[in-house]
Amino acid sequence: MELASYSDFALRLVNSEEPSRGVDTLTSVEAVRALFGGNHSAARRATDADVTRFRSVRARLRAVFEAADDGDARLAVDLLNSLLMEFPVSPQISGHDFLDEAGHPRWHMHLADHPSNATAGYAAIAAMGLAFHLTEHGADRLGLCQAAPCRNAYLDTSTNRSRRYCSDRCATRANVAAYRARKRQEAGRGNRPEGTGRTADSSQTTAPSTRH
């Protein structure tokens, strides 16, 4: 697994809550375990106590995205470094499930599960994955969806750094809203009562002639 792909752990955790909508799916140990995806051994270590701990880590990860989205790269890095120091990773060389044509392992770096508890393991992987993405692509590639009230986190991997929405659905919704707003504005201008505003013709005034 590419180290930058571990950033998906951060996205899954941050987007388990939508503060502006009052939505929070991280309400049970089952929800915590679901965040691990296919890593069943790590998920099994989760307990009810991890629900609160996961929420705390989630708030700190969202703060990283918020700082980056506001253009404050230094703050985003400081917040992420704080997480990296508190939740260190255990890197290992792995070749499981990746074989070349000759049947030899394709060696790659793997972030091992943290042995202490589920939160520490997940936070270490999420923070390191996000750190790799930030250093590889830049802090401006971390953003929050501009389709209000969504504000889900996303990682911009576009070639021209143009991403502004977390999904195609939000992009479509924002475009439709902008289109309707333009139509309302155009309709408002078209319904303006006569005698108000200045037109190209009426804006020209003719001064009285002083020639005899």
C-alpha cells in the first residue's frame, strides 16, 4: 500500500461528522470498527471507550483541514506534527498480497497497527498518511467542501489544483444553486420598474447650447 493512501483513514474519520448539519455517525463501537475497513484485526481491538477517543482525534484532524482550507499552511503543519508526536507509527517493510510476474514479493512500506489500543493505532496511521499527502502535494491540497452546508473534507489530486467539492454530487448541487441564483438575478433586473436605473440612452444628457 502506498503510504499516501493511508490519508483515506483521516478522511473517513473526519467525514464521520457533518457539524453544520448536526450529523454524527460515530456513535457506537460498531461505527468505530467500520472505519478500519478491511483491517479486521485492528477493528476487533476497539471498545466502547474508543468512541470518545476517536471523536477527540477527529476534531484535531478536522482542525488540520480547516487551517489548510483557510490558507494557513504553517498552522496545519503544526497541528499535524502534534498528532504525529502523540501517535507515532511503526513502519515495516511488507510484501504480502503483492507479487510480481515471477512470483516475488513487491516490497513496500507498511504502517503496522499500534499495539496499545484502537484509537492510537488508527490515529497514527491517519496522521502519517495525511502527512505524506501534505508533503507530497502541498497543504493547499487539503480542503473542505464549498457546497454549503456540507463542509466534508477532501484531498485535491487534480492536475490544476481546482477541486472545491468533496464529491460530484456536491459539485452538481453547487452548480445548480449558482445557476438558479443567476436566473433569479436576471429575472430581477428584467422586472425592474420603468424609470429606475439608467440605460445607455438615458445616461447621456445634452447640455444647452451656448452658440448663437
